[in-house]
Amino acid sequence: MVGAAFVVLLLLGVPIAFVLAGTALFYIVWSDQTLLLQSFAQQMFSGIESYGLLAIPLFMLTGELMNEGGITKRLVSFASVFMGRTRGGLAYINLIVNTLVASIMGSAAAQMAVMARAMVPAMEREGYPKPFAAATTAAGSLLSPIIPPSMLFVIYGVLAQIAIGDLFIAGIVPGLMMAAAFLATLALIGTLRELPMGSSLSLRERLIALRNGLPTLMIPFVIVGGIVAGVATPTESAAVASVAAALLGFAVYRELDWRRLPAILMRTGLNASIVIFIVAAANLFGWVIVYEQVPQALAAQLSALTDSPLMFLLIVNLALILVGMVIDGIAALILIVPILLPIAINQYGIAPYQFGGIVCINLVLGRLPPPVGAGLFVMTAMTGVRPGAIVRALAPFLIATVLVLLCLSVFPGLVTVLIR
Amino acid sequence: MRAISAALLRVERVVLIALTLAVTVLILLNVVTRSTGMALFWVDEAAIYTMIWAVFVGASMQVRLRAAISVDLVPMALGDTAKRVLGFVVDLLVLSFALTLIWLSFIWYDPIGLAQAGFDFGAFAGSTFNFIYDEPTVTVGIPKFLIWLIMPILGLTLTVHSIANLADRLTGAAGPVLEDLVAS
């Protein structure tokens, strides 16, 4: 009955935060636990009394400042210094810049929008087919959930109550694996099909691009370095990164304008609230999950199916891609983790880091395939390429991602190796 | 109601900008004071509460701006008329939640019970076993019920915005657009 109310509200198109809070309200009345009503509002508030969540607005602020400050174009010319005259040079540059930007933006949708604007027209000018340019950019955005500082990791860390810094560190090896897999895919495509040559730069142009690009690398260095070295919490390094981004934009590149600051803060605040409000509502929904013993019930069914952790992870992989196709990544994460994580840990002995990495990649992967992949439609809207054409060009990258996911499912050590 | 909602939205915009800036400044203050060995013990908690206020102000705004995340599988598949009817139902559901939140805050803050206890927090807690007014914050040094006030405020602002949304549906008017608000 409660499950039905949840599904109906969700399918009606009620905003997900209200689906969660409304279902919880319905459950309280239906199960006659009206004592809970008095603490309803307090429960919603306490769901986000978390230091870790502070990282979200700060990372978003950094991303906004970098966007407005002209970071992307400098990263593109920086990356082109290293590629020069290579077949498919600009496609590699696209992926490399995506990898760097992933460590700044932390949101796949935002990254996809920014990169599509920056890279697709440039690739088209050099003679790449437009669907291929769009697909390469979309594939690059798949890196954002796993390369630190991932927004999904921040939320996963809060939900799973594990250190977000450790999660970021855990994401490094899988993130590099994904990037390497994508570069290998490109190399393969490059040998099979004639990709355009990259243009070569003069020494002087290279030096200018290097000088302009180096300061931008400071941002990922501040974020990842501070966390890995253990001197800063993710929240603190996010704050420092936002200052660094503001300094670059205002003082070094002089592309930011103080008068734009209110608009930047407004967009940051609103985007952060869209995410964190769902976390608050999910805390109410947690009542339903706990009192109705949803994880226990699901665990009983799963254990009848398999007792192998690997099989469990494969089932989870499949289920999550399906969920990610319907529900936005962050919202899906908030829904799923409280249900599946206890099963993963208690019944199958899976480390929360490995589980987190797999869940986050899956949910972003689910954004791309048709019929409902939200990311696909972002790309279509940004580039005007039909979804079908993007999907065909995207298929090799999706296969590469699935292979990485399988690796991560089979070898838990890949995720936990860097954690002390 | 749409005029009230528009005015409210402008106020919320300013508040949201101020709170977002405050969160950033507080965390930076924390970084600086901690690295110089003069850590201020109240900053973390203050930053968290500032963020929570920002979140709920933003939550109210995202309803009016229709910026919240939802599953649009079914609405996308419907024709125009059915889509409008469905949208009306959704807005109605959000409004009913907003009104419920006001009521829930009312039974939580229990102003009538408080008045009956002569606004004596101790006597109120003794007679109702509702300890809302006795809950302290850990380090910020003000009673927690003041900080929790954002919940009834959220109920009120959500009510205003969702009624304005319903009015838009009935008249077929376009609501406020995020980019206009950002740029204003």
C-alpha cells in the first residue's frame, strides 16, 4: 500500500523530495503511528544536519566560478599542447579536459552542458562527424561521478556514514581506469576510422597555452591534494578551491565581473538546495524503510537467489542502470543506498567503498541510454544531434564503462587499494 | 496571490544569495582560524544551520520556479490536455503538503499550549512533555527552536508559491523563469 502510494506519486511527476516526504506522511497515518507527526518537521531538518553536506554548495560554487571565469577554453588549449598532430587529437583532448573538469565540477549534467558548448563546435570545425563529437563529450561526462570531488560521493558518504575523504581517494584508481578505457576506445576507433588530424602548434603557442593553463590545474590539485594528504576535509578543500577559482577568475584571467557574483551565488544556492532538499525528505522516508524493514525483506529474497557477492553486485549493476534511466542520479542514489547498502555490507560482506563506486558509476551510466536517458536529451538539446545517432556513436564507450564496472565488481581491491 | 509570490521570490533570492555567501565565508573562517591554531568552536555548527536555512529557502523557490527534480516519464507521454490536468493534480499535492507542514509545525511548536503555560518553557515542557523550547544548540548559544523556525516558514512560503502555481495552471500563464531571476 505504501509502496503503491510511492510509485503513483513518483509517476505522476511530483517532485521527488515531495514524493519522499508525502509517502512518509501517508505511511505514518496509514500505520497509525501519529506520535511521529509531532517530530515530522524536526526529522526533516535533522536529515541534513551534516558537516559533509556543506561540501555540495562549495563545490557547486567552485564549478560556477570556473565556468564564468573562462576555465574550459584554457584547459582545452592546455591539453592540446600535449596532443599536437595526432590522429583524433581533438577527441583525445575532449576526454582529457573532461577528466580534468570532472575533478572540478562534480555534476555530470553541468559538465555535459559546459563541455558540449566548448568542444562539439570545435570538433565539428576540424571535420569530426557531429554525432561522434557529441558522443565523445557525453562519454567524458561519465567520469564525473567517480573522479574526486564527486557530488555523488559526497551524498553517498553522508548516507553511508563513511568518511567522504576516503571515498574520494577510493575513486582515484577506478576514475583513472575509466579515463584509460575511454582513451583506449578512442585509439581503437581512430585506427578503424579515419579521424581528423589535430593541428600542430608552434613552440610559442605551446608556451602561451601552458602558461595560461597551469594555474587552472591548481584547482583540482587543491581539492584532491588537500584531501589525499589528509590536511583538509572535503568541505574545507572545497571552500579553498572556490577561493582559488574566484582569484583566478577575478585577478589572473580577469574574466569574472564582481557584478556577476550575486547571480553565481544564486545559481549555486538553488542548485545545492535542489539536491539537499531531497536528502532532507529522504530522512523522513527513512522511517518507512526502517519500520517496514525493507532491507531485511529484500535481503531475504536476494539470499534465495544467490549467496555470492559477485552475483549480488551483478544484479545490482543491472537494476541500477534501469533505475538510473528513470530517475536522476542523485535522487536515485538517495533512494537506493539506505535500502541496498545494509544488504551489501551485512549479507554479502562488500566494502562500502566498492559498493559506492559501483553504484555511482551505474547511476550516471543510466543517464545515457534511451528511451529516457536525461543526459542524452541534454546532449541532443545542446548539439541538435538526434538521440539515435548519439547512441550509435556512444555504444563503444558504454561498453568500455560496463567492462570497467565488471572489473570493479570482480576485484574489490581496485577501489580500496589507496585507502590507508 | 501571484503578486505576493513574486514579491516573496525576490526576497527569497536576496536571502538565498546572502546565506550561500555566509556558508562560504564561515567555512573559510574555519580553515583560516584552524590553520593558525585559533579554531573558533562555533563555526561548524553555524555553517551547518546557515546551509540548512539556505536549503529550505531554495526548496521554496524551486517549487515556484519548477526547478525541482521529478520523474517526467508519464507527463512526457501524455497529450496537452492530460498533461495540464496532471500538472494541476501535482501542484495540488504540493499545496496539500505545504498546508500539512504548517499544521505539523503548529502541533510541534504548540503556541496554544505555550500560552496556557504562561509562556514558561519549563512549565510547558512539564505539562506537555514537548521539549522543543528546552533544546539547546551545541555551540552557537541560542535555543534550537529559533533555528527550527525555518520549518514553519517553509510551510508558509510553499503555500504561497504552490497557490500561485495553481493560479498559473488555471489561467495558462507562464510562471517565473529561473534565468530571469538569476539575472535580475
